[in-house]
Amino acid sequence: MAKRQFTIDTGKEQIPVEGQVHRNVAIKYLMKRRRSLLMTKNSEKVEKLWEDLPKNIRIIGKQVTRQYSVKWERLGSEEFEGSRFAFMLEDLDEQSTNNDSFSVEL
């Protein structure tokens, strides 16, 4: 399958990306956000990044927009605080962004 153009809308920013399927684009973006938490050593910065994680995300394609609810869960809280951050992705709905409406007059 060829890569297509998508826009990730987090509510705070819109990011143009390439991908194949809406869900895979969302997962790839969220994994990058998760990795930034994992690689950060400063606990204050980890807390700020944790608060800024998106709770809802929209993946906008040319014809279809998919909206996902993201539930983040913090599993590790001891010595390696950033070692375990999990998320669940729930598909909220599918909306058509095709604005080509037409009418027929008889």
C-alpha cells in the first residue's frame, strides 16, 4: 500500500505526516510522544510531558477523518519512573470530510 498524506490534530497543533492507515499514523505519533517520556531523566520534565500528552487525537485524511480517544496509564512509579507508560487507543467515530455536495433539480 502506498503512503498517503495525513494531518494529525492534537487540539494544540496540527502536524502533516505520511502514512498508510489512520490508526497506524496515530499509533506512530503516540509512540514518539511515549519515547520522549521514556528518554527524559529529569523528573520535573517528565511530569510536564505527562500533563501535555494528548487525550484526544484526530487523524485527517483527504476523504475521511478519524477521531481517537487516548487513555494514558502510568505503570512504573519507582526508581525508573519513565520506564512504563502505556496507552489505549479507542476509535470514537468516522467522519467524512468530503465537502463535495451536490443537488439535482428536475
